[in-house]
Amino acid sequence: MPIVAHVSMSDSFARRTVKKLETETDVLATAQSAVDDFLTELNPCTDLAVDYVTYSYKDSTQSFAGAATSNVDQGATFRGRVTSGEIAVVKVAGFPLSKVGPNGYIDLTDVDVEDLLAMWLAPGPFTLSDGEVIVEWIDGQLDK
């Protein structure tokens, strides 16, 4: 499945446009190299600034198809303490009602929930938007 690159560009009036490029590869490094080559060739042919490039690919296997009862309006908010001692939140869209307990609270010891939240625990692979990590999860509950 080919990787798609979205090149975000802007002009001197702060207007933005996005150029979609479908690569012929499913290897990220190869796609990045092809887009770098494209940007080199584009540079003398445009007055726009390239702000950033994002890469994506479609899940053609449907291994992450979602449940028949899924709902994007139904989510959960998890609160955790960061290294500075402040409280931060991570939101999960489409949270399944089967994992919600009485009064809308979510059991943080549920194996699936625990595995997901571990992604933000130090030294996990993800940080919050300001670069901090969660050192302790406090609670989770269904959004209203």
C-alpha cells in the first residue's frame, strides 16, 4: 500500500494550501527520500514556503475495522500526573461502553486500558504535547 505525503505550504498572506503526493512505495524512508527530491525540484518553481510534510497510509487489511456499535461522539478522558506534578489528560475517542463501570468510571487495571495507557508512561514511546510524560495515572471516565 503506497504511502501518501501531504505537503503543507503557505504564502506571504498567511494562506495555506496542501499538495497531496501518492508515492509508489510502502517504505517510509523511501517515501521521505522521494518527497525530498520533489521538494528540491519544486523549490525554484514556487514562491510558497513549505511548512511541513505529513505521511500516511491506508489500512487496506481492515485489521482495525472498528466495531459495529462504534461512536466517535463517545469518548473517555484519562487523568494522569506528569513529572512536574501537574495533572494532564489523554482522551480516547470511541471508547467502548463494555469497558465502562458504574457512574462512568473506567477501571485502570483493565488489561487493555493498562496496555494503552502504558504508551504515555515513562519511558513509553509517546509524550504529551509539551514533551512531558505521565508518571502515574489517576483515573479515567466516560465523557459526558
